[in-house]
Amino acid sequence: DVVLTQTPPTLSATIGQSVSISCRSSQSLLHSNGNTYLNWLLQRPGQPPQLLIYLVSRLESGVPNRFSGSGSGTDFTLKISGVEAEDLGVYYCVQSTHAPYTFGAGTKLELK
Amino acid sequence: EVQLVESGGGLVQPGRSMKLSCAASGFTFSNYGMAWVRQAPTKGLEWVATISYDGSSTYYRDSVKGRFTISRDNAKSTLYLQMNSLRSEDTATYYCTRASGVDYWGQGVMVTVSS
């Protein structure tokens, strides 16, 4: 199975600070059809996950543009340019290029 | 508006069975592969099972193979998860989601396996 390694496991930030989360895959996530199926999710406390970024860098409708995704192959990054209070929670990367689909262990974003 | 509403959870004894349902609305259910994802208390997300748009193809994580069955009724826009021989380690909140994009999620249903 593909292993997604997220770092850091915990991130402390102040409001307005920019932060980045890394997601590294044990194998390339480039699909034979040319797409890279790497998404980012945010799970706020007590809530189901919500999609933020799909296909590495595409912003889901309704998601603020302070969120951005980048990367290719095996290395991917989620950046938040100016953390807001509503951004607190656990961030997960998830790949659906290879079956079984797998999630990273999560990065908890908390207030410093 | 896309909605996914899970039901059927609760407390069950080890070795017993339980069936979860996920009622979908707001999109053409028969066009999408669907999946069940679970989250044990205070833990991360774990993919459980996937089914293709027409039900012809399924995939399970190793720990549930032979015990869980994912199925769907496209006429009713409903996804199912039949869980047999339940173990304490199956205790989790179970979410249904659209498989490829994980773009919509239900609120989840709690399954507690305990004597």
C-alpha cells in the first residue's frame, strides 16, 4: 500500500502566520492517465472532513484562496497564507491514484 | 445540494453483525463510485471499502476482507456496508464519501463493538 508521510504532526501558529504542511508518498502518485490524485482535507473538531484541494493544486469551490497546494510525483505541500481561527483542526492528505486509497496520519494545526 | 446521510450505527457485541446505510441526494448517485471511511476515537482516517459506480467492482482493506461487504442500490441512491464478525477494533465513526474525489462526506455514524 502507498504510505503517505505527513510532517509536522503538530503545527502551532498565530493568527495571520503562513504555514506549510508536507505530504510525502512512498511511490509516485502520477496516474497513467496523466492526473495526480492527491487531495487535502480539513477536519475541524467534531466535524466530518471537508475537501480543500484536489488534484494537487485545484481549490475546491468555496474554499478561501489563502489555501494552496503544490507538488508532483512523491512530494506535496499545502500552504496556508495567513492562518485564521477557522482553519484550526487536523489536515490530511489522501491519495486515490493507487488502490487501496490511503490517508496521511494528519497534521494538527493549533493556536500558539 | 449534495447530501450523504448515514444510519444504522450503535452498540453491538463482538462477533455480531450490523448494516450501515448511506442515503445520497443532490447528485446522480449511479454515476459515482462510493466508499466507506472510518475513524477510530482520537485516531486518523482509514479507508474501509470502495464500490464502483455500477457495483461491479469492490475493494476492501485487508483487515475487513471476508467480514465486510459494500453494496449499493442505484434505484434507491443508497450505499450499504454489511459488517459481520465485528471486533473491538472495528469501533469507529463510519463515513460514506464519493470515492474518487472525496469531495462530499456524510456526518458519520458511530459503531461501538463491545460486550
